[in-house]
Amino acid sequence: ADIFDNIKSESVLEELTIEAAGFDQDVYAALERRLSVITFGALRSFTSRYIPHKCISDFLSKQPRLKDLTIGDSRCEEPCPLRILANRNQFISVTGYRAASCVPKIVPGNPVEDVWILEDDWTGSHAFTDIFPLLRQSTVDITHLSLTFPASQFDILILVSVAAPQVEVLELRESKETQVAIPLPLRCL
């Protein structure tokens, strides 16, 4: 028996968080099989941490009322399995922690107005500037944008103004991994 045995697919569950860190591939494969056959008619918010996106993509595609999606702490294989969530005219809020290459792929064709992309390291396989054309493809104006950016990205405000010209709340944080060290002045004794 597992935790999903007592959950009815048509339950009134509106919010679900699953955190599963440090398991081997067999456990994640079993989780994927179990989740892929479950539909929650009332589920509006889903949070996933440490779970490979392959394990949750089918599950997420079957949730008819899902509006708020948070993914994080899981590096993704390319192409990202979550790209199947694009063009569903469904999501209004997408948040990604250490999932910067995946979040923008969900935005096109969805009425996303609230985007959070919080990435510690922009030196991986995804380029920071690649996210902006995808953000522009939301079917509504993005009004809240929170993101970390590489210290070397001096044109950050220009990029944001093009991708989200109607942004009302903008939160920018310099990425920890790429901060430029500023030397302290020498003191003579």
C-alpha cells in the first residue's frame, strides 16, 4: 500500500505538495506510474520539489482546474517533459526554483500573469536571454515577474520591458553563483 491508495481521484483536494528528495530512479518511476492515472477535479495548486519533471508531466496534463504550478530543485532533461503544458490556456501562475529552463516553456499559450524564475546558477545549458521571448508568449500580460539574473546582465531592465511591458510588480535578484566580486580598498597601516 502507498499514500495514493486512500486518495480518490474525484476528491475535493485543491492543493497538493509533493517533496521527494534522494530517491533512486526506480522509486521515481513508480511515482510516475501512480500519478499518471490520477485526476483531481478540484486541484488548483500543485508544488513539486526534487521530483524529475518526467514523473509529473502526465499527471499535470490531466488536472483540469490547475492554475498555480510550482516546480523546483530538480534539474531537467532536455527537451523538458513539461513543455506539454504549453498552449493549454490554463495556468496563471508558474514558479520555478532551479528550473529556469523549464518555466518559460510552460508560459506560451497560457494566461500566465505571475512568473517566478529563481535560479542560483545561470552557467548551465540554458541561457538567461532565452527565457524572454517565451515569456512574451503568455496570452495575457505578465503583471508580476520575479527573477534572479546573472551579474553580467546589465540590460536586465530592457529585457524585462520587452518581455513584460505591463509588469506591475518586478522583483530582481542577482544570482549568487555569478556575482562579481568587488575588491575592498586597501588600508595602509
